[in-house]
Amino acid sequence: MTVSLEQLRRCHFAVDLGASRTRVYVKGMGLVVDQPSVAAMNTRTGALIAVGEFAEKMTGRTPDYIRVVKPISGGTVVDIEIAQRMLRHLLGDKIRRSLRRKPRLRAAACAPYDADPLAQRAIIETLVGLGARRVELVDTLIAAAVGCGLPVERPEASMILVCGAAATQVAVLSLGSIVCAERLPVGGEAVDNAIVQHLRHEHELMLPNQSVRPLELALDGNGLTPYGPASTEIHGRDVATGLARSVRVDTAAVRDAIQTPLMSVLDGIGKVLRDCPPDLVADLADRGIMMVGGSALLPGFDQLLREATGMPVHIAERPDVCAVQGIGAMLEGRIEPLVLDPLAA
């Protein structure tokens, strides 16, 4: 999945297909799409009813003949046809007409670290269906590091933690490449599910699909740290009676419930550091870890990593759009390549 900056400069638009949100960057226009990766289908006619935010609002509120689907899971396209139709509607007629006028339309896309050939092929076919004649794949870790301003082209270590909805990726970068990395099947959705299960088992309470994210309900303030609020009120449906009910939840118990997915992330960071050359680890002691991705905003997550690793931990200015902004910067030619000329004999 190594692609040169010269090839990326020839691309006309870039796509970041995330499990939670889909983002599209068009050369010369900037970020034009930032919508949930959700589509609503009419199962009787096969028609696409809604996409993006409107489709997400329909989740759990539709009649039998309307199905709300997520064609992207963990950065992998699981339904190419619906993903193509969703992208067409998200782009709109005006942007699609301007792209169709480009001779030999080229596209770039973010792909998860260590994505298998089948997953890469699904991403390529999705964009080919939009009219792209050629598709370049860029590792999400590299794109996110560029987007948050890390000096990835220098001969020094940069550590990045991409906290996605379905997966977490951690890597050490140097000289514009990945030195060592790990992809963990744990993300914001796993933490959400741990909280949902805790509320169901301990309080016999079910949360509606369209409620505010469980994390934001249960973990306000300092969230994962003991300095946060002692308790918080949660509204949901009683499992036994089906009636609306409110309970006051001990946030310490919630912190215990989500330790399992968070410990998996810490284990992944430890494995990457163990595989990393000592010289680069020495750099990281001062530079620390950069967190990007929507789940990086989990209250107190950065403090938890800081205490567990003893390293500085920083959150990017706009962690949710770092990957697409990084690949957009490559398209626009704002990144200077590192030239390593062979020495003359």
C-alpha cells in the first residue's frame, strides 16, 4: 500500500470510509462531505430513501419495510453497491458533474493498517463505481499523522493512536513510513457496548438507539479518571416492564465495566513499543503519543494513557478529520517528499 506523493498529486478527490462517518475531500474545494456512514433502504422496491444524518436519525424508528444499514464496518466496505449509492447521494449532482469532467478521474482512499487484499479490493471497486479510472490507497496511519502535523518525514519517532469506532490502530512512524504498528479490533463502539451491557445487567435498563452516546451520558467531566462525577442520571427503558425509567448510575462502576476494551488498547501500545527499536523509543519519551480519531475525545482517555505509559499524550486539534485532511494535504501538494539520493561510489 505504498504510494508516492507524485501519484497522489495526480488524484482529484480522496475518500475516508469510516465505520462511523464518511468523509470526502475534493482537490481545490476542501472537505465537502462529513456524514454518518448510514443508508436507509426500502426493502420492497430496493430504493434508497435517505443517507447520512437523516438516515442515522431513522435508526430504530422505521416500519418493517425500511431497513437502516451500515455498508462500512471497521474501515472495510461490506456492501459495495450500497456504499456506492450512498457516496453518490452524499456528493450530490453538482460535485459529481465537476468530477466527471476531469480527464482520467483519479481517486485516493484511506485504508486500515494491514488490510487484507479483499478489503483493499472492496475500497477500490467502490470508488471505481463512482467513475474513478485509478484508485490509490494510503495507509490511515500515515494520512492521520500528516493531518495532525506530525513530522513523519524526519528521521525521528512519531507515535500515533488512531481511535476509530470499530478498531484502534497504533504505530510508530519514521522517515515517512511505518516502523511497527498494531491494529486492534476494539474501538468506541466496543466501549459503548460495554456500558450498554453494564446498564442492562446491573440496572435492567435499555438505552434507545437514538439517545446521546452512552459514553457522554455516563462519563461526563473527567470521565475515566477518579476525579470525575460520582454518579450521573441515565434515561432509558425498563427491561421488564418496557416503561420509561431513569436511574442514577455510579460512574466508578461504569469505569470498571469499560476496563476490558481499554486494557486491550494499552496492551497494543505496549506491544508496539516492545517491537520498536530502542533509539526510536527514546525519542518517544519526550514526544509522546498523538491521539486522533473520534473516540480520542472520550473524556479522560488521554489521562488514562498518560498514567499507564508514563509518556506525554496529546489530542489533535480536530482528531475526527485528521485522516482526510492529511490525505487532502497530499493531494494539494502541501507535503514535501523526503529525497534520499543514493551516494555516488
